[in-house]
Amino acid sequence: SNSQFGCPPEAWETIMVRTGGTPKRIGWNADFPKGLSRLIKHPVWLSRQCPIPCQESHTYEDWDELRLANNITLVPDGPQEVTCTNSNTNGRQSNVIAMGGRQIRDYFQSHYKEYMLDRSPPATLEAAMQSTLKMNYEWAMRLGAMPHEARLFSGLQDRQEIWDYASAFMGRSGIMRFQPWIARDVEEYVAVRSGLPLDVPYDAIHVRRGDKLETDGKHFVTKYWVEREEQGLVSRIVSTFRQNEADKPKDYIPFTQYLSQFDDIDCHAEGKPRIVYVSTDDPTEVRNEVSQLPKDSEGNTLLTKDACHKFQFVFSPFEQSLGFHIKTGNVKADCEERYARSVAGVADLMILAKSDLFVGEYNSNWGRLVRTFRLRMNNDAKLTAGVSPVVERRIKIAWGPKKPGPPGW
């Protein structure tokens, strides 16, 4: 299928065997986008409409071998470029650095991160021509900033404001624009399958567990339960988690911690319940946690018996058999089911991004991506009053780091 993101109907070449019948598939549509372009619409301004370089001299396997051999973090030389000749551009040569997602992050961390944060004024005119201020101004302009926005970006001093402004640039520039077939099928998924009322406000919670709790989140999980032991809220911390006793520690942050983020928010007038969409890779356990919480006479969930917030939960309809992550599940070889997973994942992302309030955490790539979609550039007139250059749609962090770091991190 040439893409891990699966196959929409347009990916197939078909013929009509008989009038009014179902089209018969006869092979792949050779002109249909492959790779990440199956999911994301590649902005033509980003590559200046240039074709993929060196297609005749280098295969995917060649590039992958070069990627693995490259020392991305080597300083000061950095990763090695490959020079190759393009037969489809009249022999024009291209310099190419082969990277995967992990290598791009490492390269950014070791080479460009400090450049983007450096706001040191140049000492001379000659230095000004090569200064990081000039580099950041030009970078912002290439992402579609207006001149005054680029000047503002190059002058920002606060680290988080720099990253947030960069994220807002990215969101506005169209770098993360989905392909039309993805947009079409996501819209249908949300309308037909999500179970979410589309004519009323709603909040959203993302609960990421799985492998993240064995790596990035382990420290925070342990810290959470140790603090509750010190407060006398749980029994002695033991090495084996997921005990049957209700007061023993688990190997995850409980769902009640996410619900407690609503405590400092005004309750709905007349006792109306909050509609909350729940996206999680541990739906069985989260549903079990919800079932153990108190309910009112109308079946609404309460965090405690005396709490004023009432909740009606809508769980993501994502089919667990598809696997929540791209390397899991039983459908890696099934193109249609991989596409179904892609559509369900993007639908979840859009529902989370468009919610009135989002509750999640930044240990998860998903939580950080949701935040990127919830940022927008502030009104120019307001900037003169000294307010933040970026507006963030309301977010509550249930646990872990309170700041997300650079975009895409």
C-alpha cells in the first residue's frame, strides 16, 4: 500500500465490470499519495514543488540505511549530507540528509534548539547579518508570518512563548492539514460513530497509559502514590501495583485525578451535567473506575457525593482490535483496517482539540499535539498591551510536566 496509514477507496485502481455493479480492484493507484502524504497534505511551498530527490539512484532501503548510519548528534559537523543527481530535473544535484522522526528530534536538540532560543544582540553589523535574530526572523517569514509578526517572534525572550508562537505559526501555515479523504471520513466518523452530541458544548479528557507508564511517566506515577501515602490516603507503597484492594496503589494515575481538574471551575447552572468525551488506550479500566464513582438519581457521575459537578461520559468508539498504536494490534497487514485506525485516531484528535476544556498531560505525544491545535495567534491590537502573543484554548494538566516544550517534542 506504500503507507502505514492505510488505504482509502481512492488508493485502489478500479474498473467497472458491469453497469451499476461494484467497481473491481485491479491494483494500486500509482498516482495516489504515499507515506505520510497519505494522511497529511504536503504544502507545496515547503518543498517549492520540487520532486522527491534522486529517485533513480536511491531507493527507500538506501535512504533508510543512510539514516541508520548517520550520527545526527555529532557536533560540530552534524549529520552527513548525500549529494546525488536528479535525472528528472535536467541533471540538477541535490544535497540530502536522511532522517527519521527520532533523528529529526535529536538533530533539533543538538543543533537548532539553542539557535531558536538565542536572542543575543549582535556586536557588529557583520555579526548582525549572521545573527540568530536574523535567522529567527527569516524562519518565521518562511512559515508565512507577516513582517511585524516575524519581528515579534525574533524578539521574544521567554522560552515557552517562543515555542508557543512557533506552534501557532505552524498551525496557521497549513503544515498539519489533512488530506481531503481523511477530512471527509473523519467528519462522517464524528457525526455517525462518536456518540457525541454536536449541538452542545462538551469537554474532553485524554488518558494515556500503556507503555508510557513504563518509561516517560513512571517517575510521576510513583511520585503521585508516594505523596498520597504521606497524606495517609493509601496503604504502604508496595512493589507490586494493580492490587485488588481499592486503597492500594495502581501502576497508573487514577481517572479521579483527571476529574479533580474541574474542582476550580464553576458548576453548570441548574445542576446540568457536563458532557465529557473520554479518549484512552485503557478503556476497560477507565470504564471500571467510572462505575465505582457515586451517581445521582439521574445516573450522572459525581467525583464525590457532595460534589457540584455532574458528568455524562461519552467514550471514544475506537475499536480495540485495531490496536491503539501503529505497531500494535492484529491488523498491521490489512490496509483498510489500518486506514480505519488512522481515521479513528484523527477523529479523536479533532474532538479533543475542539473541546471547550481539554484535560490531559504532556507525557503523551498526543497531549502535546492536541495543545498545538488549540493555539492561535493573538489579535495584533492586544499585543500592544503586553499580553501573550498566543491564545491557548483552555487546558488543564492532570499530572506530569506543566509545560510541553518545543513544538513536535
